[in-house]
Amino acid sequence: MQLSAFTHARLMRESTDRIERASRGQDEKERLVAQRILATPDSWSAWELEHSGLMRQVADFAALRNQAGALRHAALRLIHGKALFEYLKKHGVRGSARAKLLAHFHRTLLYEHAVVAEHTVYVRKACSYLCTNHLGAGLVQDPAFLDPMQQYETLYTEYFELYCSMLTCGHGGQSESAPALLPLLKQQLNEWRWVILNPKQSLPHLQRESELRRPTGDTQKLRLLKF
């Protein structure tokens, strides 16, 4: 088991190797973002410079446990940073709704520039998130990068989609209960963030969550009702 901290060079090598594997892998989403980064020397250099700065923040810690914490912080920021483009693509947002969202999140940019900027930001952050997850789960072997981080990303996607639908005046068919649901989702996000950033103290919480989501005889293979 690795006990000493990882160097910046090791973190970058693991990251670039992960992107190379993703570009040839079976996961279509991973493959597309990796190929985008590898497409030109400029796109690769821009990502490498940005990711290197991110990994420098991790490598500056002398203790492995602190590096794990830095990776968790980085992963959370990356989840937030790639959310807008994922929302636009998933829901096929076009026209005035897309213009309104881009104006909200890119207040200083013209629409055409905001479109390009958002796609560029997404590709780089999606690749860095791919690498950070690999480093956290595979290299550092931090359990926070397994179920807790996945739970947070799923919940943040739900929260962000609701937030965007409210900005665009109900785009996506949200119900009238949406404004009341938003703070509840935010509270859940804060709880999961605390779980991720405080793994030892949050162990009882994780055990309760595991018990709640464990399949039982009442939740497995329910008989379909025929009408």
C-alpha cells in the first residue's frame, strides 16, 4: 500500500496515461472528450497547463491523506465546472433558452464567444475530472471517489437541471413545486459534500445510507400489475 505522497510528475503521468486509454476505450463519453483534447497540439497544451496547475495543488501536500483531500476538493469543483455544457447537450437547449443561460453564466461574453468558451471549458474539465477520479479511486485508493462522489455528482446534476429550468421559465416542464425543491436539493448536496470532505466523521452517515439503499424482499423483483 502506498504510504508516501505522490509527486507532481507521477500525478501528471497517471493523468496523461488515463486520457490515452480513454481515447481508445469503449466508453463513448470518455472517448469523445479525450479525443477532443488530443485532437490538436494547442488543445493538448491548454489542457496540460491547466491540469498541471491542478495537480500542483495536490502534489504540494507532503502527506498522502492531505493529497486525497485535495483531490476531493478538485473533483467537486470539476463537477460544477462541467455541469452547464452537460445540461445544454442532454436537453438539447436551443434558441432563447440557451442564450439566456449562457448570458447568465458568461455575463461578460457575447453569445457566440460564450458558446465556444463553454464547450472549451467543458472538454478540459471533463478530462481533468476523468483523471482526478482515476487518481482518487485507483492511485490513492480513496473510498470517497466511489459511491459518495457518484452520489454527489448525480444529485448535483439534478440540482443544476432544476436551477437552469427555473432560469429559463420552466424549460423542461418542471412543476410548480420546483422553487420549494431547490433548497432541499442544496441541503442534500451540502450533506454529501460534508461526507466527501470528512470521511472519518461521516462513516455513520454512510452506513445509514447503505442500509437505506440495500435491496430487501420488499424492493426486489416486484410483480408487475396488469390492467
